[in-house]
Amino acid sequence: MSPALRCVVLIVAAGSGTRLGAGIPKALVPLPGGATILEHCLQGVDRSHQGSHRGRLVGVVVVVPPDPAAAERLEQVCASAAERTGLPLRTVPGGRERADSVRAGLSACAALGDEPGAAAPVTHVLVHDAARPFVPPAVFQRVEDALEAGAAAVVPAVPVTDTVKTVAPWADTVKAPGLAGTGSEPAPFQVVDTPVRAALRAVQTPQGFELAALLRAHESARRAGEDAAALTDDSMLMEAAGHTVAVVNGDAESFKITSALDLALAAAVLQERSATSPQTA
Ligand code: C5P
């Protein structure tokens, strides 16, 4: 059993949102009702904090885009969220890739515990994508419970519904088949493996970690010159560092807003929430 958790939620919101095509950083995209994706995400953290968490959350760090105009707008959103929750909230500029943004945020998480008035050092961090605005409080709680039970790394996950293939560039010993008559390009890839679907999980956020261990894992990846673009989540760094990563149940509502179709899903979630519980939508 770990000593009492003192968790900071690290929200990475520095992505450009190119795939969404809104022309503004994704975290600033408004959802039906007017609140932005980041506002919904912060409301989720607040709900989790107000829930049965017994003071486990001690602060929030939001990583914002390096572009000053976008950063200023996101900082305004953060300032009003901080007033609501009463939790200390800091913002820091992000980097080119998600892993760079997480690394920038981790130092700020550690610093929160060293500030004058802080009761004790920060022990754990929950790394969370701003692009997942509807994570239910129960998911935060499951991740925190696993940390409290002693796990150094925890991911929420859901079974995958598609069969997933490993692919590789088409071997040039065989001519790639064109799709005759369709005008399409030849297939650029071929399947090299089909993992057993029952053993696969799609992992979501928040992912929970011992703060010092995650800082070390990121630092060794940086020193080893790992390609930051290939580091698509943080638990993979903990795996590489030899930690066991615990898996808890995620939730379908924790989906990540990536494309325009996901905005339609977001609208449906909000409609459903306002129908079932008007004050939480
Ligand atoms: O693009 P991707 O799906 O990896 O983004 C996941 C999360 O990481 C998003 O919330 C996005 O804002 C954040 N991100 C970031 N800095 C980057 C790229 C992505 O904070 N350079």
C-alpha cells in the first residue's frame, strides 16, 4: 500500500488539432453549448475532485501551445477553472510532440509540491489528454485506487472491436497490385501479423504514475535520443524502464476527439448527459 496519494493532474493541451481541421488548437474548439474542449476536460477533473477522492488531487498543470495567442486564450480558460475548483493550477508551454509537452509539464508538477504553502511533495501524476473531455469520475477513481494500492503505472483501457493488423511497406520483391480500373494507387502496405484480438486493449487517459519514476523514464528516453513522435503514450516509457503497468477498466465516453466525426459523437454525449442529468452536461 502506498502512502496517501498527492496527485497532480497533468493535462496536455498543446496539440495543433490539424486532423480536426478547425484552424484553431483543438483544446479551444467549442462544443455544443459553447464550452471549449478544454473547459469540458477541466470540468471532468473538477467532478472527479469533488467526488469521493478524499483529497487525492492537489493541483493541476495544463500544457498549452507555444503560440502566445492560443496560450493566452487557454490560460483564461484555466484561470476560471482554478477559481471554481480551488485547486492550484499552473500552465506551461508545450513542445513539438506530445512527449515533449508531457516532459515540460512534469517539471511543473514536481514544482507544485515545492511551492510555499504546499503541504507535502507531489507523489503521483495523472497524465491526461485535453482531447478526452468526457472521462467519467469513476475512471479517475479506478486509476487512483490502483496507484494507492502500490502500482507505479496504471492505464485505463477498453477492449478493441476491430481486428488489428501489423503492417509493413509492401515488399518490393513482388509487384504491388494496383486496383485495376479504379485509378487508385497500388497498395503501399502488406499485412505481416494479426495479433489475437482478445489480448488487445485500446488505452486511454488519465494514465497514473509515480511522479519520480515517470520523470526518470522520460529523461532516459530523451538521453537515448528516442523519436518523440513515436512515444504516443507515457506508459510505454514505464514499460521500457522495467515497471509493471497495471490495467483498469476505461470507459467508452473517454474517447479522444481527433476528427470531425468525433465532434458529432461529442454532441451526442452532451445531449445524452443533459437529458439524464441537466446540471452535469
Ligand atoms: O495528437 P494526439 O492524439 O497525440 O494528442 C493527444 C493529446 O496530446 C491532445 O490533448 C493534445 O493537445 C496533446 N498534445 C500536446 N502537445 C503536442 C501534441 C499533442 O500537448 N505537441
